Amino acid sequence: MTAAGHARSTPATGTNMPEIDGDRLWADIVSTARFGGTDKGGVTRLTLTEEDRQVRDWFVAECRSLGCMIEVDRIGNIFATYPGEDPSLSPIAVGSHLDTQPQGGRFDGILGVLAGLELIRTLKETATVLRHNLTVVNWTNEEGSRFSPAMMGSGVFAGASRLEAIDAVLDQDGTSVQTALETIGYRGETPVGQVGFAAYVELHIEQGPLLEAAATQIGIVTGVQGVRWFDVAITGTEAHAGSTPMAQRNDALVAASQIVLAVRDIAHRHLPGVGTTGFVAVGPNSRNVVPGAVQLQIDMRHPSEEGLDLMQAALEQIVGAIDAKIALTHIWSKQPVVFDPAIVDAVRASAEALGYSTTEVVSGAGHDAAHIAGICPTAMIFVPSKDGLSHNEAEYSSPEECARGAGVLLQTVLQIDLK
Amino acid sequence: MTAAGHARSTPATGTNMPEIDGDRLWADIVSTARFGGTDKGGVTRLTLTEEDRQVRDWFVAECRSLGCMIEVDRIGNIFATYPGEDPSLSPIAVGSHLDTQPQGGRFDGILGVLAGLELIRTLKETATVLRHNLTVVNWTNEEGSRFSPAMMGSGVFAGASRLEAIDAVLDQDGTSVQTALETIGYRGETPVGQVGFAAYVELHIEQGPLLEAAATQIGIVTGVQGVRWFDVAITGTEAHAGSTPMAQRNDALVAASQIVLAVRDIAHRHLPGVGTTGFVAVGPNSRNVVPGAVQLQIDMRHPSEEGLDLMQAALEQIVGAIDAKIALTHIWSKQPVVFDPAIVDAVRASAEALGYSTTEVVSGAGHDAAHIAGICPTAMIFVPSKDGLSHNEAEYSSPEECARGAGVLLQTVLQIDLK
């Protein structure tokens, strides 16, 4: 066990399993928020910027000081590997991302990386030697706010994107990903995807309100929702709001409003699916002109492909039944991800062994783990987000919540290591 | 009667009443479209511009050549008066406006002025002497697209606005109404409102689809709809479109869509009222963010104040019943106008005497006549607008339709003159 005097996560079991140090983890969360810290207590640390370089350098130095081997691949993913007994085994990997949204929070992403660091500290401090190497990963550009797409590093790693194409992606200032990597010194030598993992477990804040609403301590993440995006173009007839009788109108906004409500209703009929119309553009958008044109952008999500099929079919049926000229276009999809049942079971067993209340959730947001699930057994652990807030300077998870998540992460790694 | 060889409106009655010359009227419509004419056959003749000066100068010269006395008041309204027998009587007035919208049409406004000119030509040619003077009026800035408010000249004339306030109104380039009047030489000497009328009759295109749909030749305009404008601000909760379950959403756009449909439904329950949501602004307006804020702008119209009261009450009730934080603000009103029954009867009798099919309509658009109705007996005559189009280069009424309208205007003036 570790030195006395530190706050500990308090397992219900009486075994001699190593325990993470919640105070130490919290101190890291607080101190790393200085890299890109904002006046309002949030963080603006866009990928591959000077702020990102600072936090990466800090992370690499900390890991090196603990005896980790550092590898950086061509897309800038950082792999910090703490040695286990059997170097012939593929490492168990944990991690997440160090980048944030503009005016983002102190927890989204970095919690999973700092928890990995805390695992290594705990293993070293308790002289615990795993069979597998333990690799803590920082994936490049999870957020996608400077360079698109999001989850860029894990996407190239898992083969969802080609490095050559991603290297050429430009930010708004015309800087390419490759140039940005070279500028901050994280254009590594390791070919992307060369490292293989025995398993990957990612701790992350929930970024939603479910755990808090259920007063649950740990979210057992069983997968990631699939997504389908639709564009809608409605062509009505622009007309004088005073002199055009109701019976002779062809009001594009009335049709659009029917679609907005249909999207909501379809989601309610296909729970746990969600449906959102987030974007509306009205032409000419003048109080006393009957709208002649409306564009909508729709986002539908569901844990299963069948659910998405049903939601799309319902949308197509309702749009077809509306008496207006409507073009509905399915512009983009992401298939649902179902995490590995054995790793999900290990997370559940670990949380239960520590005496924490749990809820199974399907992530509504995308995560690096969704890419990695395609190449190795993967699962995720969620901790509550206060008021469900994320991508927001007010983002908050308490020291206890973070410590519980890291504790579950450690126990999960220990369980996987035994197999 | 007039010289042979001209096309004539063809009254069904066999009396010896003077008749307007439809070909001559049409030739004026075609030729005046050169003042601000566009490549697509429309007109851009914003008020108090060089193009407006050109058409005004042409109109004044034509009226002078017919023996009219010209007066221009301080707001630039032009009064061309053709003498009758009894100068002690207040003149009968007809007219409309010579200005247009940007990329407007060849008929909106100018038809009523040119028809007045055609009346004077007909009276002169047939040596018809009325008891009353006949005044043809061009009202300044009916359209309101360069200077706000619309119906500016008639508004000052009728006492709805103060000249001093209107003089100071600026266009987008910072030019005041007063400066614009002086620049084109139409800052007249006559105090505004000094001229009194025995009656005012305005011929105008319908700018709506009712007459065409009813295959009716003449619209007997019994009044002008009242208008109420409402602003709506809906405050929801901005949230992640993936991770926020449907049951925990507070989607401002869903509430807004319910209001859009309610505005439509309320109008249908209070016909001939109309209701329009013409403007929508969504925040943050991003596909994958549940909308946290929506602003709507609503326009409701009805021929009666009671109808407007019922529509507003229904809107307030529905907004109050929607489970969201909604601020509904009544920002502006215009009371309904009911035209003078005797003048309306004179229009009806004239149209029937000429054998034209008629429909009673309440104008959905505002007109100078709505102001003038407050100070003297007033009515309007509508002729059909092809496809209901107006404020549009494709605006069209046929030569026959224009001639019928001018014919009814002449007979109406003759009837009023007899009383």
C-alpha cells in the first residue's frame, strides 16, 4: 500500500489491491489547467498549438520521470509505456486527449490521460508489476475545432483516415496538420498504427446529464451511438404577409416547423435515440414576408443501426407526407459502436468491487475509443458532469468523482492483466 | 365622346358618359417605366432619387400642359388640380405614388397616378366640366424602402406624423428626407395638409392573388387590414445533441416550431385574418447543438380590431401553454381602416354600370388611402395582379385590366361629383 496521509479512493472490499491517490490526481487536474487556462477557470488548448505543446511536454516529462518509454507517432499521438513483466504481450492501453475546445473545460479529455498517469504512479509507488506493459495514450486532435475531422489521431491510428490526407488538412489560418505537428515538435518517427494493444480503456467525463440525474457514481459505457446527418431544403413561395390569404400560401417555415416537431417525435418513439434540428436558415427572413425557402440541418443518433434505419424511414415518411417541395438529403453517417463485452464486464466488476453505484450508458458523444474499438477490445468509463455541462468553462466533476473513475480504471486494468 | 380610332373601355351601359382611353393609359405605363427601368423589365425608382425627380418632372409637365394648377407641399406631395365649375367646393382627389421598391414593377403606385392623368385628359378631350376641381396626387415615399416609415407623404398630410420628425429621417447613406427633397427640387412651399378634399379615390393593383383566383375584374376595396407585430424570445438550454436524452431537453426550436404552427392555425380560425412568422434566428444554430435560444417575428392582420384582439388572445394563450421560457412582446400596431360606405358604394355602382365583375376585398397591404381615410371620405379600386406578384420586376396587370380600373375610377369621380 501507499504512504499514509494521502486521500484515497475507498474500496468496499478489504483486499490489498493498489489504490490510486485522488488528491494527487486532483492536483494534476488543477495544475494542468494552467496550460491554456482562461480567466473564467476554463481552458482554451486547441490541438497542436503552443498551449498543447506545453501540456504535452509536461506529460512526457512526468511519464519519463516515472520510467516510461515515450513514443510519438507521425500524427503526434503520444504513447507512454510503463513496463510489465512480459514484453511479448501487447500493452494494455488507457488514455484520452489533452486538447480542448475553445473556452472548454478542465476535464474533457485530460481526465483520462491524467488518470493513466496516476495509474503508473500508483503501480510504481506500490511496486506493482503487471504482466502487460501499460501504455498511457494522448490522442492528437480529439476535439476537431482547429482541424477537421475530430478524433483525428485515433482515426488515423485505427485506419479510418489516411495519414497523407490528414497531413494536408488546413486550419482557418491555412496551416496544415503536418506543419503544426512539426512546429510544436510532435511529428514523431513511429509509423501510425504500428503499436498494437491487448485492450483499450478510456476514462472520460460523461458530458451529459444522465449519471447526475440518476445519482450514479460510475457510467459503464457499453458503446457509442451511431449518427446520421440530414440536410433539408424546403421551397415554398415568397409572398406578401398582408395580401396573401392563408389558403393560397405555400409557407416554407410552416413545413419546416412540422419537420422540427417530427424529428422530436421520432426520437421519442425510438428511445434511447435522440433527434435534433440544430440549424435553421430562412429566406428572405423578413417579418412581413411569407418565407419562401428554409434550410434545416438534422442530427439523429441511436445505439443501433436498426434504430437509425427506423428513425430515417420515419423521417422520410413524414417529409413525404408534408404538402410542400422538400429535398431531404442524408449527408453523413457514423455507425454505432458496441464495446467489447469482456472489457465492459471488467469495468462493471471493478466498479462493483469498489462499491460504486453504476448505470449502463451509451455515449451520445464521439470519443477516441469509438475508433480504437475497431482494432482491439475496448470500453469506456464515465464519471458525472455537473449539470451535464461540457465544452464549457463551467464544466465540473468533483475530486471524489474523478478519483472514483480513476479507481475503476485501475481495477479494470488489473482485471484485464490477470486474463 | 372622344375621337374615333382609340381603344376604349367598353361600358355595358349605353349612356353618353365620357370614357377613358385604355391605349393612351397603357402607353403612359410603358413609357414611364423608362424612369428607373431595369434590364428585366422592372423599375427601381426609390423615393426622392434622380429617377423619382425625372418621373415627377414628366408628370408635372403633362398636367401643366392639360391646364392643371400644380402645388407641391413641404413633404414633396404633388397636387395637380384640373378646374371644375365651383372653386368653392373642396376638390375630389385621386392618385397614388410614383416611387417603387428596388427591383419593383411598372404598376405598383404609378397606375393610380397615371389613371388620374388619364381622367384629366378625358375630361379635357370631352369638354366635361365637373362641379368640383379634380386633383391628381402623387404622395411622397409610399414604399418606405429608402426612408422609413412607408406612406410618409400621406402620413404627414393626414397628421399621422410630424413634418419636423420626418424631415430628419436618414437613409442608409445618411441623407435626410429634407436634403433629398431639396436636392431634387421638390421641397414645395405649400404647408402640408393645407389642401382639403371632398373625397379621395385610389386605384391600385391588388398585389395579391384573390381577384385573379376569383376571375374577377374589379376589386371593391372596403378597407385595409389592421396589423399587429409581435416579437418572441424563447430561452431554452443549449445542450449536446448526442449526449442529452430527449426527456432532459429544453429545446428552444421545438417551442418555436409550435408557435409557428400556432400562428398559422390561429389565422385559419379567424379568417379572413392572416398570420405569418417571417423571421427566425436560432442560437447557436449548429447542427449538433440543441438550440438554446430562438427569436421569432410575427405579423398578424385582420380587417377588424375585434378580430385582432381574438388573434392576439389566442396567441398569448398558446404561448402561455407551451412548456418553455417565452417572452411574447406586442411591439407595434396599425388599426384597421374601414373605407367610407358612400364612396365604396360609388365604386361598386360604377363598376356594375360598366358591366365589370366585382369582388369586395379588404386590402392586406398598406396604402396612402389608409391615411387619407382619416381625414376625408375615401375608398380604393383594385385591379388584378398576375400571379399575385408585386414588389417584383415580373409584376403585371394587362392593358384591359388597367383600362377597366381607370374606367371605374372615372365613373366613381363622376358619381361623387353629382352629389
